[in-house]
Amino acid sequence: MKPVPKFFNTAGPMKPELHYCIDPLTRFDLEEIESLIRQNKYFILHAPRQTGKTSCLLALRDYINKQGEFYAVYANVEGGQAMRNQVEEVIDGVIDIISFQLQMILKEEMPKILASQVKRNSAASVKLTEYLSLLCQKLDKPLLLFIDEIDALVGDSLVSVLRQLRSGYDLRPQAFPQSIILCGVRDVRDYRIVLSNQDIVTGGSAFNIKAESLRLGNFSREEIHQLYMQHTTATGQVFDEACFPQIWEATEGQPWLVNALGYEVTMNMRENRDRSVRIIPEMMYRAQERLIYRRDTHIDILIDKLREERVRNVIAPILANEDGEVEQHLKDDDIQYVVDMGLVVRDKPLRIANAIYREVISQANL
């Protein structure tokens, strides 16, 4: 079977054998992360949706496991989103994910057997703590745990997971993970969690052991150029240099938008599948318009977020004020919420994050 030609990725984690990509390990300060791990710290990695968080965590896991000093386990807990107050089911699910991922690394049944014992014999309020403690005592190397989509959990379930991770903190590294990375859209300190009894708990109080909050940024202009040049190297198809200022203005480096424009102009625009065709700015503009009007998943999610009152409270004044002097009249927590979603940039003045988002938002009739 012929190898699949590489392409711009718009769905799921990067696979270097399939996709043009920027090395995920260069997108954050690897030296700082390694230092935090060696200091036994628990910390946060957050960024807007579809910016490459999962790809970065998976690359970090593989990089660390190759070093041979730790067992690094990646666990995506998004599946617990639908079980708002079914705490035991969520905790059991988190344990199952961790045991499955570690079993894939160890090539043995121990994590699964231990998970079954703990789920059968322990109370929901301590299951995760007990499982991680017993697991770490059985391993011959310290455990590092990367929990992705942590903010997909809600209510009582999220508080239970955070508190159980906190409760074993003093046992690390011999009897609890040496380092834990929680990954999501927002910094955990900004969570306002509504419990089943309507009490409100802040993420900072439920997980007050985090040492740092690291934010994953967008692509730089140089990284955009590097990414698109991978297509030129692989196919011979040339991008006119005048395309790159346009790509930057349209996306300002938002990774999904950068890749979506590349895929649209090189694959979905059928005439450009002829790799002798030179990509020019007019083609990039048409690709941009097609993305906006087709409303792919990323754009649809963006439009859905605009229905939230606290998002409208920030976006509507930005659109309505010509002079841009709106920040002083808005709640700082609302601004940070919209910034964390990647919709606005906290420049002076506060502004919509890129030209594509501006067009989508202006058409949404806030």
C-alpha cells in the first residue's frame, strides 16, 4: 500500500507520520516543565480549545517515557462530562482510564487488577487517592500523571477528583504521583463549581497545591511559515510570500485556523490539488470565506459560546465601541473567561482575537 501523503491536520492530535506539524515539544518551555517535575510539583497547562494541548501532552508523555526515569501516563477524562453528579461512576471511569493507559506502557495486567480491587472495596470519596497510592507503591519508578480535559468534568464529580488528587499530595513520590499536570481551557483557580446542593466551590480551594499555571500559546509568524513550507517541501507546491501576512491577519496563529486554511486551499479547493498551481493571496482569501460560511465544528463551537451571557457581556461592547475603551466597564472575571477561550486578546484596547473570529462574531447577531 502506498504511504499516505501528509496533510494539514484539523481533527484530533497531531501524528507526525500523517500531518504537517510544528514539534509539540517546542511549543512550551520544556526545560521549565522538566524542572517542575523534578521538584515534585503539581501544575496547570491551559489554552483555548483546538490549540494543540493534547498533542503537546502526548509528545511530552512519549519524550519522558523514552528517558526511562519515570512512568508518564496520559489520561483524558472528557468522558465523565455527562455524569455531572454521578461521582462514583466518574471516579471509577478516571481509575479505568489511568489503569488502561499504564497497562499499555507496562505490558502487564497489574494496573487493571488493582483497579478492580479498589473499585470493589473502597468508598467513592477515597477510591482515586487509594488507587494512585497503591499503584505508585507497586511501581519501580515514580509516576507522572497528565490529566487532559479536566474542566470537562463538572459539579460534585470535578470537586471529588480535585480533592482526591490533593489528599495524596504529601505521599509523593513514593506513594503518590511525583508530578501531576492538569490540562484544560482555563486555569483551575478560575473554576466556579456549582455542587448538587447549589453551594459554589472555587477551583483554587479544591486544588490549592498547584505550583504554576502555564499557558500554551498560538503559532508565531515563523511557525506558520515553517508549517506551510513543509507542504512545499513535500509536494513542490509554492505559496506566494504575499500569502503569509494574510494568513497571520486571518488567524493570528490560532493553530486550528492555520491548519484549516492550509487544508482548505491545498485539498478542498480541487483545482489546487494540481501541485504545479501556485497558491496566491486571492486563493487564501477564498479559503477563509469558505471556512467562515461552511461553519466547520470549530466555528460552530465558537458561535455556540456566543450564546453565553458572560461572553456576550464582553463581546457586544467591543463590537459596539469604536474607540475600544470598554475594559474598564467589564467584570475582570468575564474578560478572563473570554480570553481563556481564545475569543479576545487583552491588548490595549481589548479586541477580537483575529480576523476570522471578527467576521464570524459580527455575523452572529449578538
